Amino acid sequence: MSEYLTVLTTTDSAEKAQTLAAGAVEARVAACAQIDGPIASVYRWEGAVRTDQEWRVLYKTTTDRYPALEAHIKDVHDYDTPEIIATPITHGSDAYLSWVSAETTTG
């Protein structure tokens, strides 16, 4: 299993994306969070196909810190069912991945 992950969520405003990103980095559950958007999201919700504008937040973290990051997103996100998807980082520079580890270490 990979030691490092990228974790994705989306939200409906740039301001909310900034809050999600900054809160996770401040809490040390992510070393970095990148925001891009607006993006168009097409999805089915409550029986209807919808299209909405969203902003994507991509976090970098360790597998050890993933449970805390997931809990943080669920706690501060205002969606009923926020998107939280983790993808393993299979390769990366030693220096960058060491930085991710250092920035997500607590205590």
C-alpha cells in the first residue's frame, strides 16, 4: 500500500474551497491543498440529473493522516454527501514526499 495519497473533494464556491483547503493544512491533515475551478459537475441527485458549478480541492497527505483528513472534510463540509476520493501516489520525488510527511506530522 502507498504511504501517500491525493484526496479530492468539491464544493460550490471558491470561498468554501479556500476554507476547506486552509483548514486541512492548518490542522496538519494535509501538507498542501490545491484549488481549481470553476468546473462543471454533472450528476444524479435525488432522482434528477443536475449540472452545477463547483470548485475542486486536491489534498496531499499520508495514509496515516487520511482518517483525520476524511473526518475534517466531513466535519466542515456543508454537502449532505461530500465527495471524498483518495488515490494512491505510486511515485514521487523523495524530497517532496518527505515534505508531505513532515507537514502532516503531529505532536
